[in-house]
Amino acid sequence: LCVLGFAGAEEGGAETGSRLAARRARFVAAEIAKQGVERDRIRAEARTRGFTQGGRPGVQRAPAVRVVLMPVAG
């Protein structure tokens, strides 16, 4: 699983947003692990809206985390 935590430009700037997005992703990853998924099978990553291409500055978004199920390589 890949857990993507998001934060926007309105949430404190680039550095603060990255930390916030990472914290959101780690929290959700830990909750998934509590449900029985092995922690080493879960990857947590930060994404920042508004600092990357495609972001729309000034658009308010709720805090978000997206979980992506990735296929097994092999």
C-alpha cells in the first residue's frame, strides 16, 4: 500500500506543508498497520498541493490522505 498525505499552500508554506502531509500519511499508515497489514508493506509519502504542477493556489481543500493499492511485482 502507498499512503499519500496531502497539504496545501494555505497550510503554512512549503516546508510546513510537507511536514504536515508526511504526518498525515504516517498516521494513516500506522492505523492501517493496527488493522493487521504488515508495516513493511505500507509506504507513506507526502504530497503538497499548490507547490506542484497542477495545484490551484487559493482553492481551499480539506485535509486529505489517499491510499493507493499497488500490484505485487513479479
